[in-house]
Amino acid sequence: MFGEVTVGQYIHGESALHRADPRTKLIAAVALFAVVFLIRGYVPYLALAAALIAVAACSRLPLRFVLKGLKSLRLIIVFSTAVNILFNRSGEALLEAGPLTLTTGAAYAGFSLLMRLTIIITAGSVLTLTTTPIGLAGAVESLLSPLKAIRVPVHEMSMVMTIAIRFIPTISAETARIMKAQAARGSDFDTGGLVGKARSLIPILVPLFVSAIRRADELAVAMESRCYRGGEGRTKLRSLRFGKVDLAVALCAAAAFTAFIAFGRLPSVF
């Protein structure tokens, strides 16, 4: 499970989405997150998920790898969906099994939550898989640059945010490696109750914490050896510039999001 995280990884490519300005992709991703909570109905959610998969396919990203990021959060997704289905009593009854009753409102609440989590996680994976960490940091810094007028450390914030995102797959892979090493020494992570499984994670957390501290120290030494002193006075090797590809991506995203919101807010949508 811990080796299946795709958010934070980057796959080199030459597609239009790869060549688009990171700011365009970041704004489109934020707009998509907002659209997910504005639409309603079964059809709009399925159409939005299909459109996102089509974007990933056009970017020449391996779909199996993109969707693999959902496996690491499958327990959270299943649990959250089940809670909505079990405790929501709105709408008409669809199925009754003893004290449990499945209503139309519960079915839709579970479906909408499932689709929201799936779309958000997949969109985040597509964003990081097509954008380099440096490009993502530059996009965040550029979009937040007006805050510099009120002395907000925009460069440092974007750098910390990007490093955190970049270390997600690294820590995930490190956790999987430690678990395999502990399992080879006889540790069992699958048997026992909830308390027993929680106790079995202690041999993992200690070396993982030590490894994270060591990696952070190595990163700090590497940045200091390259004379990193913050964002003041720094220049960029590659300047961000909007081009024709960005205009096309922005127009397509705006048209698609407008259509999804208009169609998803219709009261007759199923």
C-alpha cells in the first residue's frame, strides 16, 4: 500500500500538458477541485471522471500508474463511503436488510463522496506527473507573488510546499522498504486486532522517523553547499511564460468546467 503513491512523482513527456506553463496547470487543477463540489448528479460526476482519464491518456501517461495512487487510500475511500451509506436516511428506501436501510439519498451521498475523492486524487497525480517539482515551485511562487507586498515569504512557502509534495513518494517507498525488512525478520502486520496492528507499526515508525530526519539533514546540507539563502535576489534559469499551448489549455479547461457546472446544476440530472 505504501509503495503505491503517485502524487509527487514526475514522468518526463512531450505532450501538450507537459509543455504547458505550470501556472496554467495549477490554476486548472484548483478550478477542477472547485467544480467537483459544485456539480451534482450521477452523470456529471461520471463524465468529469471520464474527461480526466482522457486528459491523462492524451498526456501519454500510463493509466494504470495514474490510477494506482487510489490504492493507497482505498481504505479511507471505502470507509467514508460506507459511513455515508449507512447513516444517511434521506430520500426513498431502496433496500432494507434488518436494521439497515439503503435510501436514495444515502446511495447518492456515498457515490458523490467516492467520485470526489477519486477525481481529486487522480487530478493531483496528473498535475505532479506532468510538472517538475521546480516548475511547480515556480508556479506557486509566481501566483502568490502579490503577497510579497505585505512581507509574506512567498518563495520560502512555495519551496517548503514543493519539497513536502516531492517527499511523499520518497517516504512512501521508504516505508514499504522498512516493512519488507521487518517482515523478513519475522514481523507480522496482518494478524491481530486493531490494537495489535497498531503496536506492530511501532518497529516501522521509529526507523522511518530516523530516516526522515536524516534525509532532511542531507537536503539542508545540499542546499547550503549550493549557497541557498532564500528567495531574495535569486534569478531563475527558466522563466515562466504563457504561450499558445497555455492559451489552448486554459480555453479548453474553462469551456469544459463551464459546461460541467451548467449541466451539473440542472435539477433533472440523474
